[in-house]
Amino acid sequence: MSEIINNSRKRIEELKSVFLKLHSGENPDTLNKHLADMFQTIPYNEVVIAEEELVAEGLDANEILKFCDLHSEILKGKMHAHVSKRVPAGHPVDTFIKENIEIKRIIDAVKFLRISMKNANPDEDGKVFMMKLHAQLNLLSDIEKHYQRKENLVFPYLEKYNITAPPMVMWGKHNEIREFLKSIFDLLAQNPAFTISDLADAYDLLAEPLLHSVNEMIYKEEQILFPMTLDTLNEIDWYEIYKQSPEIGFCLFYPEEKWKPESVSDDESARENHSGRIMLSTGSFTAEELEGVFSSLPVDITFVDKDDKVRFFSHGEDRIFQRNKAILGRKVHNCHPPQSVHIVDKILDDFKSGAQSTAKFWINFQGKFVHIAYYAVRNEKSEYLGTLEVSQDVTHYREIEGERRLLMYEEK
């Protein structure tokens, strides 16, 4: 075996040479073996430096984007992150990693659907499989928030420290994944009468490369991006990312743990999170009082902002339709089954245009008679701010007769 190269500069030059050979069409397996002969492990930062230098030396960044999956493929098992820092619960990197665990669960569920299709009659109606696939892809589309937090919060800090190639390449791969998702949703919408055979073909054409790309992105994040950011960003940088993350939202997981770096004093943290009174036009609340009011209301409330993103839901003891914090920041269209998305779109469109301001439904649900109302929320200038959903179990109201004028408490 060749003498192991342990000089950093030589490793970087060798990596650059291997990447260029890969771009020229050499067999990845041959290059993989060559790397195994030359290196025991490759520090992640040397991979980053090699790509940065190739771009600086004139290699088109799109070339790096085009071949970055192959870069990862030939480096698998050889990269060493050298991460000595362990992140506490609630830290942005901890949240990213826990989101990746949930993303992998969705990937496994989608792959299981494909296995199930193989055991079914290919000529049968694929409607049931299509609905299951659509539901899982709806969940996977929540990955948008994961990527937006990287693009809008993490990447700017890397660029501040003159690390530009990895963010640029990753952003390009994010866009490819977005295109895969859009294409498969479009295909399913245009072909509602798929047989199982048709659906299997669509899966192989679009879902398979989608899942592969998402898996590859998880590998790049956990082997390169997260170690690199932990080595580069300081605690104040991370605290800024932490504070701004809820505005974008979280993907399939909501971090319940609070995090504050040791370098931020309790006084400073208290000032930033000061729960002074929230002033409204007819009075004021503390944050605690407002939470209590919403929790005490005999109705369930969900607010969707003007960009169709879920921003708030109340959490009383007996919610009719269960919600979890992972939906915050998510497009409301992706929170409904495919059969009802067109109704949601119709309501939002009519509210935004001003054609309507309320929409009401009543249904039988799990032994309850439920009233559901949607209200357009507007400011004093009649500008659309969002939509409020109010759901209430009105079963007992239908049984009320006569009057009650005396004080009587309900049985607990």
C-alpha cells in the first residue's frame, strides 16, 4: 500500500486532483480505491478547502454543484469530522439533527410504500397508494423550513467568515430537492387515475431521486456543514440564529428545550425576552395572561398569516383537532389531506381578494357535533393579515332548552 499521506497541504492537493478527475469522467470506484490507498481519514475542513480553492482557481461553481453527490460518494467512510464540541439540547445544531431523524422516518415510510406496491396487482387502481404517498410527501415538504433556516440564518454567518463554496453548493442542492418535490406533486395532481403500475413508475422517476438527494443532504450536513459551523461560529452567532429560528419555523420537530449560551448574561437574556405588557387598542396583557386567556376559551383557535403559514394555535385541554408545534411556520395547504386542499385554497383566495370574509361548516366528528368557522383577519385599512380558524364542540348547545338565570356550576 502506498505510504499514508499525513500532510494537510498534500491531502488538499490530492483531493483537488481527484475531484478534477471525477469531473473529467474517471470511474468513481477507481478514485474511491485510490483515496482509500492514500488516506486513512480526511478531515472535513480539507474537503471544504479543496472545493473553495478549485472555485477560486476558476472551476465553475456549477461544476461543484453538478458533481457534489459524487464527491460525497467517493468520500463516504473516509471523512473525519474532528468534532470535539457537544451541543446541548435546544442549540440550533441539535435541532437540525433531531429534524434529520424525523426526515429519515418519512423517507423510510415512503420507501416502504414502494415495497408494498411491488406486492400489489400492478393493474389495480392506485388511489389508496397515491393518497398515502401524497400524505408522506406533504410531511416531507416541511423540509422547506429546515432549508430556509440554513439559507437565511446559517449561511450568512459562514459567508461572514469567508466560507462561500459550501453554502452556495448546498443552496443549489436545496433547489434541486424543491424541484423534485414540485414535479412529483404536479405529476400526482395531473394523473388522479393512476394504476399501481403507473404510480410505481412515477415513484421510480421522481420520488427515488428525491429521497436519494435528501439523504445525501443529511450526510453533507452531519459530516461537513455542522462540524464546520461549530468550529467557525461563536456562541453569540449561534444565539442570534437561535432567537430568529422560530420566525421561520421547524421541520417535523419542535425544540421544547430553551438554550442560552454561557456568554450571554441572565440580565441580557431577560431584556431580550422581557414579558412586559402587550399593549392592544383596548387594553393590555402580560404574555402569561394572554396564554391563559387563549387556553381558557371554549373554542380552538388557529391563525394562518397572509403568506398562508401557520403562526399560532391555542392549546386548551380538549382540542377537537390535535395540533403540535411542528406545524408552526408550515404552509397551511400541507396540513390538510389532498381531498380538502382545494377548499382551503378557495377560502384563502376569496378572503385575500375581499370577495368573502367568513366561511362556516358543521360536521359530525368522533361523536361530536363540531362547528368550524373561518374568518378573514384585516387591519383598519381592510388589508388582509391572515385567516382565523375557530372550531367548537357544540353538541351540548343543541340540547339546551329554556333559560338558566341562577348560578349553577357544571359537574367536573
